[in-house]
Amino acid sequence: MSKKVTMQQIADYLGVSKFVVSKALSGKGGVSEATQERVIQAASQLGYFSQKNAYVKTMKLEQLPKIPAAGKQSVLVLMPNIRFQTKESLYWGRILDGIASRLEEGGYGMVIVSEQSVDHFLHFLNPNGILGLIGVGEISTPLLLEVHRIGLPMVLVDHEDMLIPSDTVFTNNYESMYRLTKHLIGKGHTQLCFIGDVNYSRSFKDRFLGFRSALEEQIGEVSRFAIGSECYLPVEGFEHEQFLEPIKQWAMKRIKAKALPTALLCANDMIGIGAVKALQELGVSVPEEVSVTGYDNIDDSYRMTPALTTVHVPKEALGKRAVDRLISRIESKQEPMEKLLVAGELLYRESTGQVNPALAR
């Protein structure tokens, strides 16, 4: 049996005092953000957070409220108001609808919190009447650390933190983008480009990896396939208007160099919509000259012209599965953490088509 990881071991590993480690892990201040980050990273690498009952100081897990046979207790839903993670979002709002629906079915209440400050967030963590927490979208490590410190069961939707162990629920981003890329390859496309910043989220990175994997398999068969930096365009923003200009400038350079890809696979629908508009403003026909795909299947994706080929993310289902997982976690606290993957559905629409033989290289 492996020995318990102690604060002293973390301190020795980093070459700092045990006092510094204790301060950093307490979340109460007293050390710089950089030092706290180093301590959290080291604690994670050494397995401190993963050991049984580790870092639960304020309250023991056994003291948390049990699922009531009758009456109503609530689940805390944390959705920080960043990156358009709001109730009104065409993506995040649907996930929230799924959470609310499943909680209502089970007779539980819901408390939505958008607070980002750890200090202001603390008063929401009074466990009286709170069964657990569901995090929606990107949440900062300090906030998750505080939830873990208190010992409140939590499940994250479309986000994971490599430093803080938790159950997570995702769409199968890798597989869906892999299949979508293979579909375009089957349509004769050999010059494909992924558009989206892989550092934006874990979902974007997994989508890029699925795209790249499909291309790498094909390269072994067809030497004309392009891969490398020229197949990846990182763009930043939240609305399609923010993506339009950078994609337009990039496309202008590629057109001038006669190196415009025949297929653009975008990390989400907002980027895809911006890409279609950018190409149209340059007089490039979609899909006759360039096929474009998105991801998420937001409402705007099928209202545009041409309608956008995309991957349907079962957003409400993600929310419901998060609730199911949280209830299971509360009932079986010692079970291994799980990463649940919900399958996406490919929706082939008018923005993609067979490659134009005159454009194939």
C-alpha cells in the first residue's frame, strides 16, 4: 500500500516550507498566485488530491446532507459569466435547461451562481441544504480548489481541470470531428484546415486532435495531403463578427498565394458562420469552391445561407447526465472518478459538398 502524500513531501519537492504549502492549499491567501499555482501543480503530480479524504478540512464528507426521501434540497450550479457562458447563450443555456429539467424531475431545487471571486463565492458553499455542485463551462482552478477543499461533490460539464479530480461530462469531441473530417476526405478534399484556438478549451483541443488524426491516417495513403502549421488557423472571439475579419485576412493571403484550402473545419458554429461570411465577402462560393463545417448545432447554423454542416451536441442531454452523475457520486462517494462522453450527431447540410476537380491539387 502506498504511503500517504503529506504537505511536508510537497514542500520538500518544491524546496519551500511546509507553512507555504499549507497557506497555498488553504485558499486563504498569504502566498502569491504564482506560488499557489506551483503548490497546486506539485500536489496534483504527487497524488495529494487523489488520496482518500485528502484536503477536506472544513467538513467531513459524511457530514454532507443526504438525499432526502421527501422535501427539497438544492444543487449549486456554477456558471461564471465569462466567454458568453450565460443562461441566454444558444449553447450554455441549453445545457442549463437540461440540468433544470432533470433536477425538477427528481424534486431538487437549483441555485445558479455566476460569481468568479473565490472570496465572494465562499458564502454559497454552506452545505446546509446543498447536495453538490455542477460546474458549467470554464471555471477557474481556485474556485474548484475551494469546492474540493470543502468536500462538496461536484461534476463538471464541458470542462475539466487537470489539477482537481472530479467527474466530468463531455460530448465525444474527438470522435465526432474525426468522422466529420473523414466525411470531407471521402468527398475528395485533400487540402483541409482547422480553424479555432486549441488553447480556448479542452473541447476545442479534442476536436483538433480528431481532425489531425483523420489527416494523419490519410497521409500514409495519399502523399498529397497537407498537414502542419498551414492546416491550423487559431482565431479568438465569441461571436461570428469577431471571427470574420481575421479569417477574411487569412483567406485573402491564401487566395493570393493560390493556396486556399477546399475545406475549412471550424471548432464551433460561431467560427463557421464567420468563415462563411468572410469567404462570401471575398467572392468565394460556399460550398462550390470551399466547404465549411461548424460544431454544436446552434439555431443560427441552420438559419443561415447556406445552412451549415455541423455536429449536433445534445446540450440538454449533457445537463441531464451531469445531474445523474452527481446523484450517483453523492450515493457512492468512494467510486472512481468518471469522464462521461455523450455521442454527437453529424448533420450534413448545404455548406459542404464534393470537391471541385478544377480546384483539387
